[in-house]
Amino acid sequence: MDIKGFFRKALAKTQAVIREAFGETIPEAVLTELEDRLILSDAGPRTASRIIQEIRARKPQSPEDVRAHLKTSLLELLPKDGSPRFCPAPPTVWFLLGTNGSGKTTTAAKLAAHYRRENLRTALVAADTFRAAAIDQLRLWSERAGAELFAMQEGSHPSAVIFDAMSDKKIKSCDLILVDTAGRLHTKTSLLEELAKMAKSCEKSAPGTLVERLLVLDGTAGQNTLAQARIFHEALSLTGLIVTKLDASSKAGFLLSIGSDLKDVPVKWVAMGESLDDIAPFDPAAFVEGLVGETPA
């Protein structure tokens, strides 16, 4: 995969906002415009101010100095280790969490397809048992991804689905099991508690296998995702984030706020489009290059 090309495409709209700052020729004028542009990209006023202060302290002598210092500041802001976690011995279980419409089901299929290409046996578990047609949707995606599927009747209790899935010989024989959970608002405490019960059900049936609790965030929501991430993390101790629809808006700057505020919850994957190939591991250097653009020779 051309990781730089992936991020360049995914971040094209956000980069178009930020690069306008470099139409100025005096470093201080660039910094003033850059702060506004970072805010427009949804980095948030506090994060934008912090970045500009750091660059200003380095005393840039030209617009290209500003660009170079911007890249350095952004790399320092983003968490470094977003490596996916796997159990020493299979199976490994990942929960995909998030609000309705964030792209959990599509993302589960993309991850299954990605690891199938790496010769891992993958399975999808339909723990979204209340949304109409959710099971049928996941069944279709599992066929496209070449993954096993475990599903029960619509309306089944999700904790029971997970317990039975982890007791199923075919599912347990897989290397990676991706659990597609129902969308839920971060403001609904009872629904977050239900997720905790689902995690306990997994631990009871297959101790030590649940190693990733991944929050799927809609990239078009920008700063609104920050509150979601904080509350889900407080309730469930997230291990990482997945950002979808990254190419659909100019709001990718919100990832800088998340990097600043949730340092122990790294972005692990980014996705765009509907193709099974449209997902990539988060690469901080490629992200910064895609956000800021290449330094002219």
C-alpha cells in the first residue's frame, strides 16, 4: 500500500484549508493566518494556539521554516505507538464501538479483509442485534471480506451472542474475531454499561482474548467526536480509535485535539470510501505530510 498516497487523498480537503496560510510571505503573518486555518480545520482554539506558540518560540525566519516547525510540532503532538494488539495465541478479539452511523460495520469488514490478505483467519460477530437489517448487512460484508460470521436472531441479547460466539468451535479457531456492536450515544449511561457487560461476557467465555476496544469515529463530525472519545474512554478504557470518512470533509484537524487530550488512546486506523481496501494503519508521519503538504524544493 502507498501509505503516503492514501493519506494525501484522505486529507486533501483539510490540506487545502491549511495551505492557504502559506500564501503569506512574512513568518509572523503566516503564523497568524495558520492559527485561523488550524481552527477552521477543527483542531480547536486551544490546540491551535498551543501549536502556534511552539512554532513562534522556535523563531522561524521564513514561511518554509514555519512549515518545517509545524510538521515537527504536529509529530510531537500525535501518539507514537498505534500498533494493533494481538494475543500471544489465537483467538484475538477486538470490539468495535461507537455511535450510530460512525461506520462500525463497514470498518469491521475492512479490517477482516485486511487481515485475510495477511493470511489470518478472521470472523465477524453480529452483536448489533437491535438495528433493523444490521445482521443481514454484516452477513453481506462477511461474504465480501471472506470472513466467518456468527449471528443469532434479531433481538437477541448481545452479551449472549458474544458468549455463544466464543463457545463456537469454528469462531474460536479463527485468529482474529471482530465484534460489531450496536451504535449507542455516549450520553446514555445504561448503554455504555451494557458494553461493559458484553466485555465481561467475552472474558468469561474466553479469558484474555479481548485486547482491543476500538472507538470508531465519524471523521466528518470534527470536534464533536472529542466528547464521545472522552466519555467512551472513561466508561470502557479504550485501547484505540478508528477514524472513518476522513476524505469527506475538511475537519481532520480534530485528530490534533484528540492527540493532545487523549494521549493514551492512539488512533490506530483511518478509513475512507466504501471499498474493502479503503483502510490503512495510522501513520503519524504520513498523516502530517498529508495535512501540511510537502515542503517545496
